[in-house]
Amino acid sequence: MEHILPAYDDPLFSILLIIVLGLIIALATHGWSLYKTQKEEGNLLKFLDKFDSAECALDTQEMPYEAHMLKPLTLLAKAFENAGEYHKSISIYLYLIKNISEDKTKSGLQERLGNTYLHAGFLERARSIYTDILRKTPRNTKVLYELGVVYEMMHKYDKAKEVIQPLELLEEDTYALKKFLDLSQIQANKSTSTQHKVTRLKNILKEEPKLYRDVISALLKLDTKEAWRLIDPKRTKEILDILWLLPNSQLDLDIISANKQLSTLYYAKGYLQKTNNEITQSGIFALDMLAIAKQSGFESGDLYFSYLCKKCKQSFPVSFKRCPNCMAIHSVEVEESIGKAIEKTNYSLL
């Protein structure tokens, strides 16, 4: 009795075979995708558990999550961050990340969490968050910049410069940032001689004039005479607070007397005496008013300073190289105001 063998050369059979193989491949791919997603989710939860500690005082353990809670909780976390209550902000971000399934939203929340850690001073935690984000989305320029800031604040300048390389591949303009890091690295290097630092600082100022304020401030601590040679009276406004707060012993009277703007500044300060009745206008309103008041016999005036970030418009009581709020460089603007001088006392805490 003859066995009927399947017709392997039948076109219909070939089509069915292809369809079956395609279904098998599709199911295998889908299964692998689900496994990979679950594994990623598990890794993320394990990763976040490292940061879920007693510092997060806001209790979210028993709070059930619902989709409509995302926006108000995100706004609340930002409000806590702005108020300096970082532990509460961190707690909310961790809660949201663990309960949200959408990858794009979760990545954005991770970035905010890293930013909160950065502002709170938890630099190693911020680094871990940013590194994890870049592992998944290596072309995220904002996170690359923020990771560079973390390394800079950790004084790991070589690492910060390594971050510049992928930014350049993404066609980002990093020239100003590289010079800024060069300046920071020179200032932090304790093994370099003073003369070498002075030479490098002068070269950096030639290469990047935006670093004028930072370079002059650094040079005044290293070589006062060299600093005065580089001071540009036309840029007095940029370093008004630095010049105003200099002790008498660090003044170069020859340079000051030869310049009308600088002599007006130090006449108003009380370090110089005018030989005539005319006061030169410096072009800085508060300084000129103080000089005129002094000429009229008012001796108890003083200048007080605050510092505005030209990018985010936040004002701060102390100067900065990077804005404490938006982390921008070259954004500080000195704002001066007239006030009554505070009488100095000889009291000591010691």
C-alpha cells in the first residue's frame, strides 16, 4: 500500500509554512520584548530603591496612585524644591516614577529627580540618575550638560571634559564651557606654581573675554600688580563689587589716579581725596550719587550688592560662577544700591 507523502513543492504549502514561521518569530519577538521590558522595570525599581531612604519624610507608601495625580504631584514636588524642602520633593518623584508606566514620562521625572539631587547637593546620587538616563537615551543633551555640572562640582574636571566630547558630536557649541572648565581646573590645582597659574589665567582671558570677572578675581588673589594691569576701566561695572571691597593695601594708586572712573570709585569709597570741587561721572548711577553725597559732606554712605542671573532672572545675595538656579555660566550681573554704612565693631566670637 502506497503512503501518500505531503507535496513539499506545493506553492500553497510553502505559503502556509512561511506564515507559520512568521507567527513563531513574531511571538518570540513579542515575548522577548515583554521580558526585556519587565527586566528594565525591575532594574529601575531596584535602582530607585537605593535612594528610597528615611530622608524622604513624605509618606507615600500607603497612597494609591491614579493617573490624574501626575500633574498636581509634579507641581507639588517642584514647589517643595523651590522652597528648599528637597527631601519632600525627592519622595514625590520616587513615588511617581515607581507608579508610572509610560517611558517618556518616567524619563522626564527621572531627570527632575536628578536635578533635585543636584540642587540638594547629593552629587553622587545625581550622577547615578543622569548616568542611568544616558544609558537609555545617550543623545539627551540636557542631561549631558547636567552630568558635566555634577562632575565639575565634584572637582572631577577631567570627567567633566569627557562629557564635552559627546556634546560636540551632537553639534553643541562647547567653546565657552571648555574655557570655563580650564579656568576652574587651574584654580583648583594646588600643585601648580603661582607664576604658571598667572600665565595660564592671562591666556584664558585672551581666549575667552567673557571670563573677565572670574580671571580678575583669581588674579587679585595671586598677583595684585598683574591683576591691575589687566583691569579695564570700561568694564568697571562687571567687577564693581570686587573693586569696592578690595582692602586699601591692594590698590594700585598710580593706575587709579590716572583713570577718572576708578578715581571716582575710590573717592566715593573714601580711599582718595579730591583736590578740586568737581566729581567725575563714572556712568554708574549709584556710585556717582555716593560720590556727590560725599562731596556734600555725607560720609556714612556705602554700596551694597546683589547678583542677578541674566538667564533665569533670579537674584542672589552672593556672587556666583554658575547660577545656583539654572546652572548657567557667564550670566551674573552685579546690581548695586546705596545704603547707610554699618558701623564696624571690635567684637569677636573668639
